[in-house]
Amino acid sequence: MMERLTTLAQVTAEAIGQAPALAARLSAAGIAAGDLARAGVLDTLPVMQKTDLIAQQAANPPFAGYLSVPLDEVAHVFASPGPVFEPVLRGHGAHGFELMFQASGLGSGDVALNTWSYHLVPAGLIFDTGARATGATVIPSGPGQTELQVTLIENLGVTAFLGSTAYFEKVAKVYAATYGSTKGRWTITRAFLGGEPGDWMGKRARLEAEHGIKTYGAYGTADLGLVGYEEDGQPGYLCHPYRLVQICDPATGAPLPIGVEGQIVVTTLARGWPMVRFGTGDLAQALALSDDGFVSRMSGVTGRVGDGVKVREIFLYASHATALAQSLGTDVEASFRVWREDGVDRITIELSGAAPPDAEVRDIFHQLTRLRVDYIRRQKRLTNPTLLEDSRVF
């Protein structure tokens, strides 16, 4: 596995000629591309947080100087909330997610209902491409129209569900109300679900028992693609061989030993969009290390560092509150509260000042975040403007 550092040095040397932002990061740390082939050198590069990438792209759109290939080599450009622009090169459509499906045994003869969004964010397309790579047939349904989703399951003999845990529960509830039950009645045997905070493994066990399915999870981000995936009977996630995964001290960026909680920091080996020492903001523990010192198996996510909160599979940041307030008026202040009602994530916007009508506030918030607000509260003055409060109890 030591050859991965050699590959990193080669990919980085090629990239810095066309990616000035990456070249500047290395130069500021006193690192030459060739130095990265030596063990320990990568650890001296300060971690780049996702909020850093958002700010750099805002200052130097669209890619902040990190794209290291001509645009004609880019097959897709996604725009995740932040906003963050994420290019995917031709030939990399699955972003590594085919490994998750292959490990599960998905393949020819399976029919997968893909309820992830195909609109601007990468989830829909990368899950679609990954499932099709195994030989499975994919129904590109996207989210919503739940009654239609239930009809598709029944009429097309769907065997695999792809989507968020919350939406799976909604679809299962409507299916059971329509046909009397799910377990022993429907054709779904596998569900590939997005993770949730709290006792997610316990929740998965409950869903498996209630609906007669096997659930699967993985860890990945839009910026990095698949980072880790499950294997039957093995703990945590097996790390993708082309991701250099570290669990690092959130304050210092130093790699931590096995069993100590820290931030997931990833370096990719793919050309074109070199994410080097990229901090995901998620916390986990290393379960095993490879011979080159990088994490070969990691735990599930145990928490977050920073102000990002995952709501309905999309990250919401305190900076979104600032952006919303600026869009609404010069004297407007805004803060967000995320909470849970009947198992569903809810968002309340608190406003002060002469903000426009609720309909306009809802529209601007949706444009900024891709999320829909549930409630808007207006007050004379906010105690904590631009605050993002996560009040969910898991």
C-alpha cells in the first residue's frame, strides 16, 4: 500500500500546473509535490475544511482554482448547498459507489428504485451509475410523489430501495396503508439508506425486522465520492482503496491512533479534482490501519465538528443564516433552529427587522439551501442572530 503515496505525489505534481489554489496550499506549507511520496509529509499540510472551500469558491468561482483538467474532461458539474461546485470527470460517474453495491450482492435481475434527487446534487446520478455498474436495472424516480413510488414498487417488482432513511419510512408507511403490510408482501429485499444521527444502527435493525429487508450504509460526500462501505459481518466501513483516510485531531489536524474519536480527513488519488487533506466535518474512529498508516477501516459517524448540521440529507450552515439575512434587507437578522417532530426533521427560521413576506423568505431560503422551511417566527430582536441551533433529540 505504500505505493499510494507515490501515486499521490504523481497526481499532485500533474495537478499543480493547472490548479493554482492547490499549488498555493502546498507552497504555504513548504511542501513540494514530490515530498508527498514520503511518509508523514502529508500530515504537515493544514486541513482544509468544507467551509474554507465554500469561501474560496465564492471568492474565485466556480472551482476556486482546484480543477486541474480542462473543462472538456468534466462530465458533470454539481451545485450542492453552500453553494459548492463539484466537478466529476468523464469515466468517474459512480464516484466509487459501485463498490458498495457490489459488496451487497446487488446485480443482474435486481430492480432498484432510486429516490435520491437527480437535480443539481450528485446523489441521484452517482447512485444510479453505481447500481447499474452491477447489472441492476434502475428506476430514476427521484424524491416525492410517494403514491407513485408505491405503485412502481408493486408493478415493477422493485427489489432494492435507494434513498434517505426518512423517505424510506414514508414510502413503507404508504405501501403498508395501500396493501396491508410490507413484510412478506412487497418485493424489496435490500435498502441502501442515508445515515442519521443517533442510534442509526438500532433504527436499521428495527426497519429490517418491521419490513423484512436487509439495510446497507456507506460513508461518502459530494466532494470526495465514496469513502467507506459496509461488508457483511464486518464492523464499520471498509475504506475505498483510492481514498487516503485519516482520523485527525479537530484542533491540530494531527492523525490520531485507533479508537480515538476525531475528524474524518480524506485525500483523494483521482486526477482532476484533487481534494488533499479535506476535512469532512464528521467525527469517527479508526478501527484498523493499513501498512502505510492510513485508515483501512473506520467506524460510523459519531458526531460533527464545526457549525454544519445535516438536515434531510443536506448540510445547513450558520453562514446560510447570514446569507439569508443579507438577501432579505439591510436591517434583517436571521437564525435557524432544527428540530424533530414525529421522526421528521423540521426547520424554523427566526427573523427580526423589516423582512419581506413569508412566501418570499421561503423562496430565498430554498434557493440558498435546497431545503424547505417549516415555520417562520418574527421577533422584535434576536438574542443570537445568524445562529444555527440543532435542537433535535436522538
